[in-house]
Amino acid sequence: MNHPDIKEVLYTEEEIKKVTQELGAVLTKEYEGKNPLVIGVLKGAIMFMTDLSRAMDCDLELDFMDVTSYGAAIESSGDVKILKDLDTSVEDRDLLIVEDIIDTGRTLSYLIDIFRYRKAKSIKIVTLLDKKERRAVDLEADYVGINVPNEFVVGYGLDYIEKYRNLPYIGVLKEEIYQ
Ligand code: 5GP
Ligand code: MG
Ligand code: MG
């Protein structure tokens, strides 16, 4: 049984798993013989990061960053604030940033600027979901799991007011939940 607040499931647990395994295989090749620092953007990316990193058959390290965007609740403003920084130095490291979803692209654009300034050796982005038509800045992920339509989605890490992160699938909420 799906959660009663969910109107429609867009991607099932099985579909997410398949996509994640495929990305893991590609990234295993990409980082063969390297020791990438895999950076999860909290909190949305946690489910994807734990599954993706287990699908990567290579040496890697995990770290997390938590950022928030000032202003609007549903669209990021680009005025980003760091709530939790990395524990690890990125200097001369191969970075793989893991995101749940790219929307305007402002959050990642900001993070990339920081990591470049901190002299990372290479920076790549992997995102489970990509809402390309919403992009407000010039930013593309290197690896995309699923291109999604312009709808607000929840589940598998993605929240609406901190709820629904633990759903194993990704779906859209019933209209009345937003009221
Ligand atoms: P951006 O800076 O690309 O506009 O925002 C990216 C962040 O906004 C995502 O990492 C995610 O936390 C949040 N976000 C964007 N679109 C959605 C969505 O459809 N559902 C949910 N739950 N969060 C979203
Ligand atoms: Mg995110
Ligand atoms: Mg959120």
C-alpha cells in the first residue's frame, strides 16, 4: 500500500534500484584506480548516496555538506548558506557530488564555485533526478538517473516540509496536502 498522501507513484523502488545500479557501474569505471571523495548534499541525497556508493566497486570516501537557500520555500534563491561543511579537504581530490534532484541548479552552481576555489582536482555531478526545464543557471550534471517532468516530487530522500523522505518510491502528493 502506498502512503495515503501520495496521488501517484512516478518511479517505483525497482525502477530506482535499476537506475542506481546502472549509474554505479558507469561510475565504477570512471573512478577505477582513483579514490574519489563522494559528497552527499543533505538531506535529500542520503538514500541515493547510500545505494549509489554501494553500487560503486572502487575505493572511495564519503562526506556530507548541508546547505540551505535563503528566501522562498519551494524554489532556491541562489543565496546559499552552509549549515554543515565537509570534514575533508577537497584540495587535489576527485570530487563526485551526489544530488537527489537538480531544479534551478543554483545550489550546485554555488557548491561548484566553492570547490573550485578550494582547488579540487576534478568535480563531477551525479543526480538521481533532473528537472531540466526549470534550470535558471548554466549547469549540467555529468550523470543523470532520470529526467523528470516539472512536478514537485517526494520520497526516496525528497521531502515536503521534512516528511516523506523514507518512502522507498518517488511520487507526487495529492493537491490537498499543500493546503
Ligand atoms: P536547486 O538549487 O537546483 O533549485 O534546488 C535543488 C534542491 O531543491 C534539491 O536538492 C531539493 O532539495 C530541492 N528540490 C527541488 N525540486 C524538488 C522537488 O521536486 N521535490 C523536492 N522534495 N525537493 C525539490
Ligand atoms: Mg538536494
Ligand atoms: Mg527539501
